[in-house]
Amino acid sequence: MIELLRTPLLTDLPHGFAGRRGGVSTGVHAGLNVGLGSEDGREAVLRNRDLARDALLPGASLVTVRQVHSANVVTVRHAIAEDQRPAADAMVTDRPAMVLGILTADCVPVLFADGQAGVVGAAHAGWKGAIGGVTDATIEAMAALGARVDRIACAIGPCIGRASYEVTDAFAAHFEAEDAANERFFTPGRSGHCQFDIAAYVAARLARAGIERIAMLDEDTYSQPDRFYSYRRSCHRGESDYGRQISMIAMPA
């Protein structure tokens, strides 16, 4: 059975963070792998995408983008064919029954909603997109559709946790150069390294942009191989490839 994690913060809207449970993929991709960029069989991936969509909003259109670790945002006004997906890392829409889907395998998925304005958004925040302002750009794109920052609620889904995310001191220095206060997201580790709390960093970016309601699911993708795909875990295990999970949100029909 497909596992869809939800938050009470977005309870009035169809939304969910899917993991790897359920689905038809086998082998290293076993479960609900929705990554068209993976080496999994295309038919299995397409079937999994349909299963994920139907678990959220049967019969709706699932829209995804070709994620490139950018701050680019697409305003979705109609369904987008898989072979025409634009290069972007976030989407917003005010159209009903349009499921926005963001794929991750350690990066931070963020779902946005202003239910009163009828505007939703979804963003993929890897470290490059996070520091590059993908969440800020998503908020701006929602505002262009009539959303108000003080009404937007955001949910941060499963991603790699601080205990699992070792980075170099030089990596941390890059974030601290952007804002000295970012030091608080890094804790000391082995020599020359530290542990990065990327979910907390993304939450802080949202708060700095004026978002007052933020939910964090606090689920570490790396440490739960039976529930989530993880790029870093696959690398550490020497696996040939890895799957991707999907986070979705929509305005109801």
C-alpha cells in the first residue's frame, strides 16, 4: 500500500509526501520509484506515477518538471507532457485538479498553500536551490497569482537529516558567507567536516521570507531504507542507481 504522509497544516487541501512503499518497481528501485531519470524501466515508473497521483486525487493531471537544482519556477496553467517538462525546480498553480509533483531522494521537498486565494506550490530544494532562493522564488510566483505571504502555509517533507548529512567545513563556509547566522545549521563532526541540518535551513529561509506557518515532518530519508529512497545512501552502499519519491499538492476539483 502506498504511504502518503500528511500534515494538519494543509489538511484542507489534497497533499501528501509519498515514500517508496507500494508501487511496482523491483530490484534496487523496489517500490514506488517515480524517477523518469532513473535507470528503472519506463513502464514501471509511469505506472508508479499514476499510482501516486491516484492515491492523492484520482483522475487529476500530474505535473512535474525536469529538476536541475535551480531557483526556476514554472506557473502551471495546463497539463504538461512528460517529454515537454521544462527545466525548473518549483511550480505554482491556481488551477483545480492539477497535481504538482516534486521528486526527491534526500533533497528537501516543500509544499506551499494559500487556500483562501486558491493557489498552491511545490519546490525541490537541494542545497544549491536552497541557497539560490528557490523557496523565495516560489513565494513570489504564488503572490503573482493572488496569494498573500501572511496566508501561505508551508510543509517540509522527508529529506536527509542532520545526523546523516556530513559536509566539509568548506561547504559550510559557503553558507556562512551568505549569512553568518547560517552557522547554526552546522554542528561539528570529524576533522574537517560537520553535519548540516538542511531542513532547518530551508525553514529559516521560509520564515525570513515572511512565512509564519511552517510544518516539518522530521523524517530522515537516509536512515530509513524501507520507507524512502536516498541518493547518498545508495552511493555509500555502492548501488548502481537509486529511486525517487514524490511530494504532491493540488487544489481540489
